[in-house]
Amino acid sequence: MEQSHYRTPGQFIEALLNERGWNNRILAAVLEVEETGISKLISSKKAVTPEIAISLEEVFGVPAERFLELQRNLDLAKARIITIPNPVRAERAQVFAELPVAELIKRQWINVEDIRDLAAVDKELHRFFGGQSPSQISRTPHAAKKTSAGEQASPAQLAWLYRVRQIAKELLVPKYQETAALAAIPRLKMLLSAPEEARHVPRILQECGIRLVIVEALKSSKIDGVCLWLDEHSPVIGMTMRFDRMDNFWFVLRHELEHVLQGHGKMEPSLDVDLNGQVVDEEEKIANEVASEFCAPKARIDSFIKRKAPIFPERDFLGLAKVLGVHPALVAGQIQFKTGRYELFRSHLVKIRDRVLPSAVVDGWGDVAPVGIR
């Protein structure tokens, strides 16, 4: 007997009775139950339990699973009739799946006391994203459509981006001047000799009208930096410093500064993710080449690799850094990247985050920028 012909277990049981020429009373006698109970099963006023399904299996030789599947389908159909559709529920589930809501609360980006207070979470996320729902932000001109790797920006990456923009709006800096930014490059170059010199970077950028904001990345977002514009005369450089290394700091900073000089990110933010990975965008290639050259001239690094490979004497390496007038960390970073040998000169990759943060506008690592909470 084909089960698909029946929509309820009661219909199926009734058909089995008819096939045998039985009535409700006979089945009740066989099962040793009240006849009214059989009537309720057939009329779907009583559900088929696993125990009843097993009894029916013994009587009719039909697997118990067939009765239970019909009962399950019936229960689901009834639930769909009485349950009021709630499209917000699906959207909220997507938000919690893609956004680290607990981390946003912990870092005080949204002001919610209890993550279970869904109304408060919804309200705060709308406030944080400028009156939009998280599902809408990727369609706005304030959001990065793509990352430097050519992928769609994730909600977590966009949340970080919104935090950078939120903080940058609070900063007072002079009007951006491209001539001043170009003149700042030699000044920045003079800071490459020692990690502690990086403390001057925020002030130098501010003087030429560039806002520098350092916001700790959200987990698994892999963001290195961003270039965005609040308006035609207000560029912003956001950085995560997710790698606490001197060479990485200067590479990312110069990379984002080149975006500013080229006017990149005006239409939508230029969001840089995993800059050591594949580059598919022409703007990113330009910024990468300039950043590499800034840290250590390409011709000198290539020549050194060609002459010394596969053995790179420590003395010669330090000599090259001295001739170039930069800290060995910057030379080490370029050699590692170009050769793929990341074990080389690791002891020279000094930390720099603690040298930069005290003089910068920071959100993260235990500090909360005093903006965005109402």
C-alpha cells in the first residue's frame, strides 16, 4: 500500500482496516484498547505516539516509521496554519549568524545590557548602522561592496568599517591638502629607523588633514586597513594593526596613504583585507607597489636576493638595512615576502603597537573610543 496517497495517519489506518475488512472495534480488541481511542486516531483527534506506532507495526506489518512520518507531517501542517509568519525572525537569525553581536556588545559598539533582549539588540544595530538594518548596509554608498581580495565584504567587516567612520566623524582636523600629504611622505620616511618613531605618525597625518583611526579588528575579519572619505576634503585611514610588526604597520600605512593620494575610496571605501594575499584590483596593485618601495627599494631588495640566495648572511642583511637607513624589520619583511621564506630574520620583526597606540585615536585592546553610545 502506497503511503504517499494518505495525508494523515488516521487515513492510512482506516485504509489498512478496510483492506482487512475490519472495523474500529476489531482493531481495538486486537490492541486491547478502548474503541473510542481508535476512533480518535482515525479522525486525527489523537496523535500517533511511538508506542502506538510500534503496536500498529505488529498488527499490520507496516514499519512504525511510516505512521510517525505521517503524524509528523500532520503536526507540521497544523503548526503552519496557526503560527503567524514572522519574517523578522529569519532576518534576526541571519544577523546573529554573520555579525559577532556579543563582541559588539562587549566592545560597547552597541549599548545592550542583555543579548537576550532582542528588541534592544535590533534597536542598537539600527542605530549603529545609521538607521539601516544589517542586511541593508551592503547596498549603501557608505559601505564597501568589495574587499581588496575581490570578495563581497562580510557583515563583520562592514561593522568594523562603520566603527571607523563613526569615530572619524568626531575628530577635528584641518582641511585635507594633497600638497601637504605629499610633503609628509619624506617626513614619514625619516621615521623608519626605529619603532618608537612611529608615535609621530598620527600628528603628521593630522597636520595635512588625514584622520588616522586605529580600531582593533573583529574576530576572523582579516582586515588590515581602509581608506574612506567623509566628504571631498576629509580622507580617513583606518587600521587594525592585527599583526603587531613594524614592517606590517608601515606597509599598511603607506598602502592606505597611497589610496588617499590617488583619491581611491571616494565612491565607496577601499577595504583592504589580507594584504599579503592575492591582489586582483588595479588600485590595490598600485598601492602595494608604492608601499613596498617605501619600506625598502625594490631594486635593492631584488639585487640582494639575487646575489645572496639561498644563503643570506646576517652581517650582509644588517649592512643592507644600514645602507638603506631603515630598521632591519622592514628589510626582513620584504625579503620574507619576495622569497616566501618566512623563517628568515624573524628575530628582527619587532613589535610596534605599544609605540603607536598612545599617540593615536584607538578603539580596542581594552580601550573604547568615547563616541557612538547614546
